[in-house]
Amino acid sequence: MSTTPPARLRDLRNLGPASERALAAVGIRTPADLDAVGAAAAFRRLADAGTPHLTRTFLWALAGALDDLDWRELPPDLRRRLAVEAGLTG
């Protein structure tokens, strides 16, 4: 039995319509686009575009969406690495 991957960002775990609109505004329109860019780079694009209310939790939500994991299940070492890649340290 094959499972068709989600066609819309809002259909990924952790993401919804508002996330989908924000990502589309920076050129990330499909799950394949997000996968190609990666969570940290997508977050940086959003930050560079001045997207309001960005949090570490949203960064983790993006990463969880790529792996079909609830963002709360991301291991601490992955969270730290993502924060560094997204420029959230300092």
C-alpha cells in the first residue's frame, strides 16, 4: 500500500494555513520546496523577509514537518543544531 505525500504545506504535521501563507511569501510553496530548502534555511528566509512572530518553536515545527514528527519530539541536540543553522544563537 503506497501513501501519497501531502501536496500542500498545511497538510504537513505542525503546519497550518498561516504557516503555508508565510512560507509561500518567501517562495516555499510545496512540501517538496520545504524539503529542498530545509527547515533552518526556510526559517532564515522568513526572518530576512521580516515575518512577524517567528519563534524557535516555529523552527522546530518546520523540522518536525519534514520528518512527520510533532515538534515536541525533536531531540535536544537537533534543536540546538537547528538554532545554530537558523542564526538563533548568540
